[in-house]
Amino acid sequence: MENPYWKALKYSIVTLVLSSPILPYPAYALDDELPGFTEEDIFIDIPQVISATYLPQKLTEAPASITIIDQKTIKASGALKVSDLFRLVPGMQAFDVHTNKHGVTYHGMSNDFPNKLEVMINGRTVYIPLLSTVMWETLGVSVHDIDYIEVVRGSNVPTQGSNAFLGAINIVTRAPFADLNSELRTTHGALGSESYSVRHSSSTDTMNYTLNAGYHQNDGIDRFEDAGQNKYINFMSSFTPNLTDTIELQLGASKGYAYRGDGDSETADEAGFVQRDHDSNYQMINWHRVSEDNSEFSLSYYHNYLNLEVPTYSDDELQLLLESAFGPLPQGVGALTNLLNPTGIYKDTEHGKMDLHDIEFRYNASISDNSSFILGTGARYQKVFSEALLADNTDWVDENRFRLFGNWEYKHGSNWVFNTGAMLENSDISGSAFSPRIAANYLIDSSSSIRASFTKAKRLPSLLELGVNNKIVFPLGAGTDINATSNYDLDPEENDSFEIGFIKIWPKYNTQFDLKIFQEKISQGIDSLFFITPEDTFIGNPGSASTSANIAQWRNKGFEFQLKSELPTSFPSSVMLNYGYNNTKGERHRGQRSLTAQPDADSLDTRSPRHTASVLLNTQPVKDISLGLALYYLDHTEWLEGYSKGSPRNNYTRTDLIFGKDFLLDETNKLEMTFIVQNLFDKRYSEFYRYNDFDRRAYLQLKLTY
């Protein structure tokens, strides 16, 4: 039987070639000149990226697959939240865990806390060590604040460290000098949604600055009323005292709440949604200098703070909760249980504080015309505190991390580009990890290349994984002492990743095609291991406990492509097509959950979607009117969380419609109106939890520029 991986690849390429709008253009030999092009035209139109190595590189010369989401794509998509933009990235999945809790992962294999993807805003990590994830609803950045996004599709640990185990995202916000104007924006629509934002930019001879603030709230879906609210303010300035130095300052804060619960329960009472408050702030300063010999260095420092709070059960609430699970109990058991847990029993685990300080130095220079390098070093101090999550719940748990990294780019002749890089990380808790990468790009011509790269990435355990402790003492008898213990002996997760890539850019036709064939072998995966405890001195019976352990391994094999092209119509039109195929094989061994249960061996073969796809069409039939259509497809997926109750997680197709109309008020003032309909055909589906229904939703957005 033909290998399904190669069969899918063959059919996909044949379909793409037969339908490609670029086929009618004649093919040329490699040494032929491209008609109608000058060398300057080609090099101007090839995008440059920096995220893969921190060296500025043409997209055709980078050692990794990179997707760029620009302002044009953001506007055409009609996306209302940042996480939704990653539905347009091949191989990436974005989902709503609840109405106001979102997840983004690469190649699936995720619970409601995706933990193997680095996310940065202007180079500042927003990964939360307290929960080993990114909390998108607390970021304080809207889609309208973004200039562009670079997505590294594949492990980028050699450049950006452990969090970039499977990939990395860098969100670059609009620079102060780029839009020297003011904006007012409001959005109203489904779920009782209301959003308001203001942005103002100005400049002097040596300084530019931007101040933006916003407010968003919604009521959640009718079934759960899982409402959310967020208020934020950001300040960014750029100071250039001379021709060689630039100093950037960024400050921001956000505050709000979101509801958490069990979306696999059918009713609101069963789901038990509770309000989780958040309060965060950040500060960042960066100094960049360009020397006379064209070498550069930068020194940056930033600080992140986050506080999450959820309520605890009262004695009466806990008494009812225990009786619903175990039947009639003696009066006062709830009070006794809270007494044994002095900080109380929290209604949700998203409770605690995080404080992070990071400093980094980078230096890059050219050795010769065909050789350049970057060297960097950094240190991070991070600490977390949580009575609900950590074993040491009476004090902060802290960690010092040190990193040393570098990349060397060498160009051999006019056809070969070699990159080699590595990162050494050290934690004073979990030890050291060394992650190297080697890549070779063969330039077929000035606008196309073939790439092969290998990365051996390691991910150091997070503070949550090292110190987790969900402790609830129920003085009820055998099997009911549920405890989790910390484990400071975890080994790093490992990812041996190999990929072959092909990229072709047709600048004259504003068309780009990117193909990646990959294999990832993940070992030493960290998950919860369950086991039976010895006899408890208080209860007098064995209990159940869990700890973090290296118990999972899986392999991803597949391919993905992206085609972006302007269409040959009489008015501006474009199309973006994304597709990802991923065949996953693996397992995890989670131990024994109770005295009567069998050891748990769990297949991971269905924990990643086999197929993901998206299409974005945009057209401007007249000057001041735009039309867009976005289609998203996600294959059957059994996420690592929310599956135990028989939730089907069927595949779904969603269609969004976007209509825009511009009104030019005068030479400097403009009003933009956008009407957005999500899930146009009202095909209800569940993205994550079974009863988190996504139905048809409509929104009206107004933007005034002055």
C-alpha cells in the first residue's frame, strides 16, 4: 500500500500545480535572465526576516520556514483577536478554549495550556512560567496595533531558547514614526461585545512616541455566560540622539477578568464557571548602536509582572461539592477540609503571581563580504508564587537562567548559503541544555532556493513543571487523598527536527510559494505521572498522587505549504492558500490513577490534526470598497484536555465574510467601516471543549483617522 504521507503530498502538489495562477508564465533555465527584471527589482521585493537567527536575512536565505503576516493580511482577515491570525499559518492551530481564553499551538499535541511555542512582542517574551503558556487575553495588544508578525515554523531554540521548542512568534507593533496621526476605533457585535481604542503618535527632531489604550468586554456564550473584560494602556518611544545610537522605551499595563470552567459539561451549573482576575504590567528599554565598521550591538532589559486571582470555596460550598461527589457526609467536612488547607481550596488553578527580569546583549558583524556572525548572552531571573499550583505554597519559587548563543552565516559563491548556530542554556534548578542547528540553502536563482536544516533542540522544564502541586486533602478514606508532588529531577524535553524547504518568489507578479517537508522526533516529553501513595498517617489508607515526569514521546511527519498571489484581475485582488499535513505517532505512560485502575498507556496518534487548511480571498472592486472571504478547516483532533467525557472533536469548516467601506472626509481625515460575519453559514462547531459552541457572529467596526 502506498505510504499515505507521500500519497497526500503527491496529490497536493498536483492540485496546486494544476490550479496555480503562475503556471502560464514561461519557465526559464537557471542561467537565463528573467524577463522584465533588473537585479535591483528582485532584491528590493524579497522580504527580509530576522527572527530565525537575529541576523537580517532574505527569506530565501534563512535557515527556517518563516511566515510573515503583514498589515494587509491582518486587515483582509477581519480577525478581531490576535490569536485568530495564526489560523493563516500552515501547520498552526488556533482555538478558543472558552470565549475569553485562547490557545495557539504548532502541530497540535496540546491541552488548554499550549506550552511549546515562544511568543514575543517586539522581542519581549510573553510566555508565562507560572502556567507554562501564553495568556493571550492579558497581553494588552489588539490586532490594530500590529505592524507585522514573523512566525518561525519549526524549532528555534538555538536562537530564542527553550520556549521555542516547536516554533516561535514575534509580534512587531507599529513604530511611532510609521503613523504620525491619531486613531479612534470601536467594535460592537455578537456576545454583547464592545471594544474601544485610541492611538496617538507624534514626533520631535530626535524622538518619536506612540500612546495607545483600549477597552474590550463581552458577555460570553449564552450557555455559560463566560464573560471577559480587559483594559490596557501602552507607551512606546524611540530616541535618536545621533546617527549611530537609538534608544527605545516601552511601557504597558493591562487589567481585567475572564471566566474559567469545564466546557465539557452541558449546563452552566455543572460547568462551574468562576471569575479569574488578572493584573499585569511590563517595562522594556533597548539601546542599539551601529559602529563605523558597520558592526552593531544592542543591550536590552525588560520586566514582566502578572497577578492572577480566583476565589476559594466557602465551607458550605465545599460541603456541597464533596457531597455531590461522594454522597451524604458528616456536617462540617467542608470546614475540616479547608482547615487542612490553610489557604483554602481554590475554585480554579489559574491563581498566583509571576515576576520576570531579563537582560540580553547581542553583537553582530561581518567578517568579510560573504561571512557574518552574531553572538549574544543573556540572563533571566524569574519567580512564581501560587498557593493553588506549587508545592512550596508559602513562598516564592525562583530560578536563575543564563544563555549563550550565536549564529554564523557563510555564503559560498553565488549559490550556497550556510548557517550554523547554537544556544547553551543553564538553570540553577534543572541544569544545562545545548541546542545546535545546521542549515544549507541552495539559491536556484536570485528569487528561489532549496533549504535543508537539522536542529537538535532541548527544552528546559518550566517552573510550573518543576514545582507543581495541586493538593486537596479530603478526609474521606481510601483513594481520596489527591496530591501532586514537585519534581526537581526532570530532564529536558528533546526534539530532533529535520526539514527540507523550497521557496519561490515572483516579484513581478507579487506571488510567493513556500513548501516545507518535515520530521520531528520528540522524546522525554513532560506530563503528569500518577501513582499510589503509601498509607497516609491521617487518613490511614493509600491515596493517589501525581508528579511531572518524562513519560511521553511522539513523532511528527508531514508537509505544509503556503501560496500567496495577486490575482490577474482588472482591480486589486489577492489570494492566500495554506495547507498542513501532519502524521503523528506516539504514546505516553501516565501510571496508575487508583487502586482499582490499570496502568495508563495513552496513544498520542490522534492528538494532532492530520489536516489543517485556510484560504483568504480579498478584492477591491472599487477604490473605497473591499470584500474578503476567509475559510478555515481543522481536522478531527482529540486534544490532550477535555476529551475524557466522550467529546467528539469532529472536524469543522468555518467561513468568515468581511466587507469594508472607506469614507474620505477631507485631505487628512478618513472614516473606515468594516462589517464582519464569522461562521457565515452558521455551522455550529466546538473548537476545544464539547459545549463551547461557535455559532454565527456579526460585528460592526468603525475607525476614524485624523
